[in-house]
Amino acid sequence: MQPSKTLLLVGGTSDIGRATALHYAQAGWYVQLAARNEEEARRNADDIRARTGTEVTVHRLDILDTGSFDSFTNSLPTLPDTVVCVVGELGDQAKGQTDMVHASLLLRTNFEGPALLLGLFAERFLARGSGTLVGVSSVAGDRGRGSNYLYGAAKAGFTAFLSGLRNRLAPKGLRVVTVKPGFVRTQMTAGMKLPPVLTAEPGEVGRAIFAAAEKSGRDVIYVRPIWRPVMMAIGSIPERFFKRLRL
Amino acid sequence: MTELAGWGRYPRHPSETLSPASPKALPSLMASRTGLVARGNGRAYGDAAIGERVTLMTQGLDRIRAFDQATGRIQVEAGVLLSDLLDVVVPRGFFPPVVPGTKFVTIGGMIASDVHGKNHHRDGGFGDHVESLTLALPDGGVVTCSRDENPELLSATIGGMGLTGTILDATFRLRPTETGWMRQTTTVARNLDGAIRALQETSRATYSVAWIDCLASGASLGRSLVFAAEHATRRDIDALRPGAEPYPPSKLGSLGVPLELPSFTLNRLSVSAFNELYFRAGAVKSGYPFLVHWNPYFFPLDGISSWNRIYGRRGFLQYQCVIPTAQAQAVLGSMLERVSKHDNASFLAVLKQLGASHGDLSFPLEGFTLTLDLPVSDDVFPLLNELDRLVVEAGGRLYLAKDARQSPATFEAGYPGLSRFRDLRRAIGATDRISSRLSVRLGI
């Protein structure tokens, strides 16, 4: 039997993180869950272990504490084969317009932390000569909109970072996957009215991530394919009209 | 505010809903509100899981906490669905000790309703198998309940319809099985007397249930198919279906009921045709044991998603009563007679034997339970009031998880444990804080 591969899931208390980790565990992977709230992460770890019988460990990580990333990567029992980062914070756009602490939190949580962490793993993977990096970005990063451009700008930065990293690592045989889930029914979107056709369940996102990262070899995925034409249409509206739309 | 209803889609009430993401977040939410009750997957038929003002949604409490494959002991949060649990444990050679007629219920709901299965006559209700549970009390306190710790609170919570607090998690033991198949034997009973006798004769079987043709009358009143079953062994597979996979994949029928059908779709003719078909299909297999997948044996209606919509916009009532053994035949016979004369035929009529139960408000008692589905209409209420009278006279009772309309008097007559239950609610401060539409309607 092949020795099982290792997944590091960053954002282990989120619904997408839980679903993705469960999908990998069902495929026989050993799972490391990283999260700020260890108690909540342990709840998910116990659940995945009970459902699949695979080994799951919990590792404390604060995505804003970039100074701790180096010691975090060194402290892991095994250097993972795949890192999936699902960290994200929708936040409050209106609040961030005047509250600089909140605005900075959104930019750092959605861009700085995830990008720097994956960048650090990229160096470890280069040294080893193998590894896959998966970043969960957002359709909100495809074009800035008045209702969520702090979040959107950070995700746009993350998307660009992943694209650049992929460009650099591809010749070395390392993979970088960008995931744009679209709307997902999670705690983050609880209470919002979401169009059913455009809204994925967390399990769908987990399945799509596993398929792109471990099977199909695709670089950029929208979880529900319908998002590709939708975002293409949104992207093609000339700015002089777009700026007048209420989005 | 959201409009909430049970599975029968009658009645509907507005309620505020709160959705805690974890068991840790729930107790403080409870302490901050009054007039609330927890809701699992909303499969109670009537108004049991609609808060008087606030309804606590428990879907976020869906983690399995521990599963010991050596002993079969499992600890789960209260919002874990039975369907989810089955997917995890059946392929590993285990089965829940008791399952109700649908797998789309939460473990918390199964305890709060002390659900019974086709094995109640032998194995008791689900509550009898709970080793311990964690309960969030009305004041936000959290306690463990087991046979040794807070036993009074445990027996009030089992079957207590969520009115003692909110169950956060529970620990129970699964039964080991050799395969995922059931060895079923079907017998035809020509009338009610025959059905009751057949159920008594098959009471040595682990599982047994009778499907009654409600439209048969006269000498065939109560004609039934009686399904008895055991968990199949490896040897059963070799004998009855050699080469079959021991744990067949769980498949679910994809046939759904997409829209609300107009009420006239289910009239006497279509129901009669359905029953005739059902009888012929059953009669073919009569007498010989055969193997059937656990899923259709235990959950035949789960294959049709949203089957509750076939009764149309006004919704339907599920009427489930239990009649003590000595009077079962006479009383159930006269109930069936009244129902068969009624224009709104019952689509589904199920007869089962029950044993005693132990929760203060648990439904089962030694006797026979009859379940009928009736679409809501103006003349169905007088019919059911008449049936209630027969139930009360016979010393029987109605199942709270199904109830949407019984009177406080009928309820009080059927549940002698009520005063103890009320005392306990007063003692833990639940009386003014935890209330569902059902508890308000019945004065619990």
C-alpha cells in the first residue's frame, strides 16, 4: 500500500475548510487542520476522524501573525504534499470605509496572510521538488464593486499573487491552483438571500478543490461552471456604464 | 421572522430563528431568550418544533465526536442526521439500535421524541439506548444526564419534546451487523384480526410492521401485508443472493415531488389503485424470505423526496395512536371502519406492536399503534375528534411528534406522567422560558 499523502488545510474551522478536509480524508489522506480557534478545529478533527478513520491533527495558526509562519511550517510533523488555504473574511464594507483597523483587517486576512503563507510553502516545496498549493480566492476579486471592494481588492491581490506564483513554479513542476467558489452556503453567508443556481454547498467546493488539485490539473476553477460566463459578462461591461450600476 | 411548519405543513406559525454554529454558542443564546424550543430537521409533523417566539435551529451541531469501532459506542452532536450517521456506520458493520420511519431526522429529535422503530416490542425506544446526553438548561447551565447522573432529567428529556432544555450531544451504542441487507418475510393478513395475530406471531422477529389497506371494508376490513425482518447474516447472503456485496452502497431513489400537487390528485380512486398495486406486489413475495437493502426496508418513503407535498397546499395530518393490547382489535376495527367511510382516504396506514416505554412523556405503551395520513380538510377534524374519543376510552394516547390538533383533555388523559413532567419543568425554570406551539396548545 502507498503511504498516505498529507494535506494541510488552513482555515480548519470554516465550512469550506471542513468539507475540503473531509473529502481528502475520505480519499485516504492524512489531514493537518490549521486554525486560530483550536477548540473549534478539534471539533472538526474529531468529526473527520470518526467519519473516515484517518489521522487528523490540529495546529494553531493566526493568519494575521505573519511573523509566526516560519516556525509554524517548521513545527508541522510532516511537510504536506498539498496546502489548501480557505481563509477569508467578508467583513463590513461600510465600516471599513471609515474604520481603518477593520479595513486593514480585511486586506490582511484576505490577502497578506494567505499570500505570504502560501509563498513560504512554495519555497519549501521548491527545496523538496514537489507540492501543490491551492488558494481559495473569490469572484469578488474579478472586478471591484461598490458593495464589497475592500474584500474584492484583497481577493484580487490574492488572485494575482497565485497567478504570479504559478507562472514562477510551473517550469519546476509545482502546481498552484486558484479557486473561485462563487456564492457558498456557509456561516459567512448565513442569512443572505442567495440565488440557488449560483450558490454551491460547501461539499461541492471540497469536491471541486480535490478534483482540480489532485486529478484534473486545472489551474483556475469556478466551482459552478456557470460563474465563468457570468463573470465574463460582468467583466465586459464598459467602465463608463459599470460605474453607474448598483452592484 | 420566518414561517415555520412541521412535515405535515399544518399548522404554520411565524417564529424568529437562531442558528448557533456550535454547542458552545448555544447555552448563552438560550439564556438570552424566552419562549423558545429547539428544532432538528423539522420532521415532526405538527407544531412540536416551532418555538412560541424563538426557534433554535440545530443544523450547526452536526459533528460526530467519537466512534469506537471496537465497542460500537458513538458520541454525536444533537443536529447530526440519522442519514449521515447511517452512511458512516453501516459500511463498517454497525446499525443504530432503533430507527424511525424516516432517516431524515436528527439524533436530538430522535431522543426528544423517544422514537420507536419496527423493533420496539423487543428493543424499546431510542431513548432506552442513550447512555448519556448533554443538556443545555433554560438558564444557560449545561449538565450531563445519564442513569447515574441527573436520572430524573434524563427520563424527562427522553420523549420530552425539547421542553426540558436543548440536547447538545448524546452517546449511545450501535448494534453490530454482518451485512447491510435485511432478510424479509412477507405474510398476507386477510383482516385486522389476522394482522394483529400475525404481528404477535412475528414478535420474535427483530423487526415487524403491517401495512393496512384502509379502503378494504366488510370482511376484509384491515387486510394487511405484514413485513418481518432480521439483519441478514453472511450465510443468508450465500443462501438467498450468492455473490452479493455484503454492504451494498446506499442508494436513494431520485424520484421527487417537485411541486405541490393539487389536492384532487389523491382521491379515492388513485389511493385505491395504489393500495391494489401494493398488495399485488407484496403478495407475490409472500411466504418466502428474501433479501432487501436496509434503505427501502426501513425508509420506503425517503426514496420520494418531499412526499409531504402530494397532499397539496393545505397540508396533511398524520394521526398516530396506541391502543392497549386487550382492546386493540375492537377499537382499531371501529377506527378503521370510520376512516374507510370518510371521503379523504388515508394514503398510508401502518400497524405496529409496541412495548412499554420509560420517558415521562414517551408515547409507546404495551399495545398496537395505528398510523394514518389524512389531508387537511374541514371535515377531517370532526372525524379525528371522534377517533380521539375512542382512544381515550381505551386508555390509549396520541404521539406528540405527529400531533397538530389534539385537545388538552385528550392529551392529559393519555399521559399520566404529565404532572411529574410539569413539576420538573417548574423546578428547572423551564415553564416560562421553554415553550413550543405544541406546549402552549396542550398546556404543558
